[in-house]
Amino acid sequence: MIRRLVPGAVLSALFVLAALVSYVWTPGDVTGVDIASKLQPPSPEHWLGTDHLGRDLLAMLMVGARTSIAVALVAVGIGMAAGVPLGLAAAAMRGTLLDEVIMRGNDLVFAFPSLVIAILITAIAGPGAVNAIVAIGIFNIPVFARLTRGAALALWERDFIMAARVAGKGAPRISAEHILPNVTNLLIVQGTIQFSLGILAEAALSYVGLGAQPPVPSWGRMLAEAQTLTAIAPHVALMPGLAIVLMVLGLNLLGDGLRDVLDPRLRDLRT
């Protein structure tokens, strides 16, 4: 439990801290061009080196972390805000037309590869961070709707829910007061996982030019710009690639650790 939770929390916190610090300080100008300093290797002056335009890579990664975290965080928020109420409604109205419509809508979204449709949406609506958020957020909705519905269905058969119904509480009130608090742990863990997937999706969209647009730095676009330079300056591609790997790894470890801590069934197995 601790072996996953602590490293995951530390890695995730480091990237969040770097993103926050970038609002007030970076080791270089991410919008300026210094051709004389281009493709320099790591040095005391530029800790991670410089890119093909002479920009400090550490500064680019710090601001890029801000972009990736913001896009993924808002996208997960969209998924939760829309998916959780849909899942609660489907569970409360199990077997009705509403339940069928919600679940078939989820199946329709799941029938298409999420990244391909995200690319299609951003290609139609235009590139940019806002459209990337919307595209990623849409595919978080059925994830949270299915998870919430599945967990809520099991709770609707419990004795304390029966008691609430006998007391005269309606389905919306029971869902808000009794069901939602009991599925929050699962939502937190799933939110962490979707957050890591959001980081990957944002990087992929930026890689193909459909994410955050210049001059805003993005890890995916940094990789795209460096793909022809790996033979002469491998650090230009290595640094953003490592940032993506470590960020996703940290979030996945954090999610696994939170699952171990918050899932009562796992706690029972350990005891």
C-alpha cells in the first residue's frame, strides 16, 4: 500500500509544484528565441539543455506541466459533473427507459476509439486547449456514469437504503444523501486514473497539432518538434518524454495506493 501511495504522491506533487512555481518563476523565457543557444546539452546554465529555438527546456517543461494538468483536471471535472448524475439516475431508475437511454448512449461513445474521436472533434472545432478539454471530457462521461451506476446498483439493495425508502425519502434524495457518499471513494480512485489518461490524451492531441497552440508550451508538441533532432540532440526529445512517463506513472501509483487505502474489501484482506 505505502510502497505505491508514497512514491505516487511524491511524483505527482513534484509536477504540480513545478506547474505552480511556473506562474511566478521559470529559469528562462518560454516565448523568446535565442538561436545562438539552440540545442545546448544540459549544463549549469541550462539544467536540462535548450531546444531548437534556444529556449530553456526546464522552463518549457514547467509551463508545459501547467498546460497538461489544467487540461486533464478540467476534463476529469467535466466527466464527473456529467457522468456521476447520469449514473445515479440510471441506477435509481433501473430497468426503465431512462436507464436504457443512458446506458445505450454510453455504449455508443465506447464503440469508437476515444483518441480518434477526440482528434476528430478538435479537427472540426479547431485546435486549442479549450477544444482539447471538451474532447477529452466527453469520453470521461461514460466512464464515470458506468462506474457510478454499477456501484449504486449494489447499494440500492442494502438494508439502510430500504430503511430510507420506508422513511419516505424519494430516489433523488436517497441518491444524494446515501448513495453518493458511499461511492465517493471509487470516484476518487477512478478520477486519478482518468487524470493520468487525460495527460496522455492531451500530449497526443498536442503531438498532432490539435492541443494547446504556440506560444503556449506543451509536452506533446515538444516531442513533435524534437522528433527530427534525436540524432543530434537526443535530450530535446528525452526530457518531455520522461516528463510524460513520470507524471503518468506517479498518478497511476497514486491511484493504486488510494484504492488500497479507500477500498474496504482490500482493507479486510490485509487484516
